[in-house]
Amino acid sequence: MDLPILSIAIWLPIAGAVAVLLLGSGQRAVLAKRVALGVSAATFVVSIQLYAGFDLTTGSMQFVERVPWIGGFNAFYELGIDGISMPLILLTTFLTPLVVIAGWEVIQIRPAQYFAAFLLLEGMMIGVFAALDALLFYVFWEAMLVPMFIIIGVWGGERRVYATVKFFLFTFLGSVFMLVALIYLYLQEGSYSILAFHELPLGMNEQILIFLAFLIAFAVKVPMWPVHTWLPDAHVEAPTGGSVILAAVLLKMGGYGFVRFSLPITPDASQSLAWLMIGLSLIAIVYIALVALVQKDMKKLIAYSSIAHMGFVTLGFFVIFATIANSQEDAGAHLALQGGMVQMISHGLISGALFLCVGVMYDRLHSREISAYGGVANTMPKFAAFVVLFALANAGLPGTSGFVGEFFVILGSFHASFWLAFCAATILVFGAAYTLWMVKRVVFGEVGNDGVAELNDVGQREFFVLAVLAGAVLLLGVWPDPLVAAMDETLRQLLAHVVQSKL
């Protein structure tokens, strides 16, 4: 295609953010909201063109754009997508208009600045997934911290400053190690081309050091145990829209980093240290799920749930080495890789929906405590139906998107070890335990108090947002083929590259 679709998808929301800021939050606040919604919807329409024009038969980069950027460093403004990045871009552009609609009436203080921050964040996130130049990737990676820092710091809860600083320090300091690794790769290659990094003949010691540098950056972003402690604080203090994007998209950048950088650049180190990644993933799946079981704050419970579910993602990405070593074939490894990718998309939809559900209740009773509710189904039956659906999806109910990715990872893990698959499957038990235990206390039973008795059911905007997410969760659950087909060839190519040793 002649149009620079990726550049349009990146810079349209950024330009829209400037326009919304110029309109301000005074008498033109309603116009600013409409512009924000229009720009985010237009960005989604643009991103659909990526899927419509995507060639499913190749794993190579598509929609490539490449122009000189910083000649002295041989850095290029280079963009492109494959079956790994394209679904994540669609997830980003799909959720941003829903976040704008969800905050339409809720955000009363500086609404123009609030929506502008999300548009700016959207452009940066798309840039991360589309960048094929490592320096450009790093610029987008760090720049997206700024709007999220502002979103939590300005519109967050009482401890927002503490949560914001903790979030920034964890993610920024982790990224410093990634920058060191990227500079070293640049010195070896002579350019910042990520695809060229994939072909570098690196020794084992070099690979291990680079892998560990990447691990620090991406583990913080996922987040993996034990560098996960910033996430519950950030989620609790963030406004609803911030929690949605944080859980649905920003966490996925850690998983994306593993498959874009760690696996293809350092395949031998990835294989050598796969036991570490599998161990950390299983700790996240089992231990963090138990931590979620005792939470009293709904947002904290869902935040810990996110850590456990992202453990499934990293397990799927690194169990491939144990699978191949045990069975000498890559069918199970391919299933595990697919499962990790599908789980990222599914978790983005489900976690975003659950945080929106908590936001709906918080806007009415101004409490996130489970004990403040009870019998919500009696006064909000439509809302209760959505909560139960998303909770069952979070627990991995067949027919929902939550089942597909987890099933693929467990099935792939069986090719490596029965006990490995057994440990991974415990999340289905624990996930049902902490999610349904929360639903039982919040949604069902007698009306808990006078506040619950006076609740009004979801309005038109809230119903629309939750209905769209419910449709996406069910559609992906019963018909995952379009998503699986889009990433299939890219994952086959990645797997073939990873299992071919550089040494």
C-alpha cells in the first residue's frame, strides 16, 4: 500500500492529543471529548487496514517504512509489523476508544488533559509495537512512561504520588539495562536494526549478559515475580482508564520484548536459562494466585490476577525449549508459543473489562473494598451479568477467550512434562477460587447495605463499553482462528530461528 499506515496510526492520536489540549477543559470541554473520541475511533479504523491488508502466508515484516533519522548513529525511522505485533496494535486501538467513552462523564477535573494523555499514550504504544529500529523502539518505550505517569499522578487516588514514583522508578531503572544491551548490539552490528540484531553471531557469555539485561527490563514490565510489587500500587491508585490500559496493553510490552528481542537475539542463552524463566513463571502462576485469594480490595485482587495470568504468557514462551528437548519435535513448542500470544490478547480484553466493572461500582459507592458490597445483582442485574461473564472468562471457562490461550500453553507443556503442565493448570483452580469468591461476596446474596440498595444499573455508555468487550471475549473464545492464523507463520519462523543455535 502507498499510504504509510503505521505512521498514520502512530501520529494521528499524537496530533489529536495536541488538538484536544488546545481546546482545553473550559467551555469547549465537550468538544475536546468529541475530538478525543473521534481521533481514537479513526485510529482504530486505520489499524483495521493493517489486518485487512495483512498477508497470512508469510512471517516476514509487512507495511515496512524506512527513512533516515539520525545519520551519525546509522539510525532509521523504520516501522513494520508481523503476526506478533499486529494483534497487539489492534488490541491497543480497540481499547482506547472504549476508555474514552468510559471516562466521558466520570472525569470532571481537567477532562481535556485526561483524554489527551490517553491519545498520546496510544501513539507511543503503537510505536513500541511497530518500531524496527532499536533506538526508535527505546524512544517510544521510554516516552510512553510520561503520559501514564501523568494519568496516575493527576487523576489517581490518595497515594497516587507514591504509586506513580514507584511505577516510574521500577520501569525506568529496568529500561537502563536494556539500553546498555542495545548499545552493545549496535557496536557489534553497526546499526540499530532489530532484524539485523537477530542474525548477529554472539558467543554464549555475550548472549547470557544481553539476555539478563533484557530480562530485567521486560520482567519489570510483565511484571514477573519478584519485581511485581509496583503493579498493585499502581492499579489501586490509577483511575479506571489508567488501570485498563496498564493491565491490557502496557504489561504486554514485557511479553512482546521477550519474543522480539530475547528469544531471537539470544536463543542459546534463552535455552540455557529457560529453567529460570519457567520457575519464575510457575511461581507467578501458583504463589501470586494464592496472594490474590486473600485480597480485600477488588483492584488489588485483579492486579495480582494479572501477574498470575501473565505468568502463563512467559511460561508459554520459554517452555518451548523443554518441549523440544523432551519430544524432539516442535508441535508442542508451537502450541505453547501460540498460547502465550493468545493469552496476551485475551488477558488484555478480560482484565480491561474487570477493571471497568470495578470502576462502575467505584463511581457509585466510592469504595473498592469487597466488604462494602453484597447482593449487587438485586439492584444492578445487567451489570451483574457482565461481571459474572468476565469473572468466568478470567477463570478460563471454555467458550471464552480466557480458556484458549491457557489451554494451548497447558497442551504445549504436556510435551515437556506432565508435572509442568499440572503446575501450570493450577491457575484454572486458583483462578476460579479467587475470582468466584469475589463474585460471590460482591454480586450474589442479600443486599449488603443501604448503599447497594440505592445503586442504579449501568447507563447506555457503560452498557455499550461492557457489551463490546463481552462480545470480543466470546468471539475470541468460540472463534480464535482469525487471531491464530494471523500469528501462525510468524511464530513458525520465530521457532525455526530460535531452535537453530548461533554457536
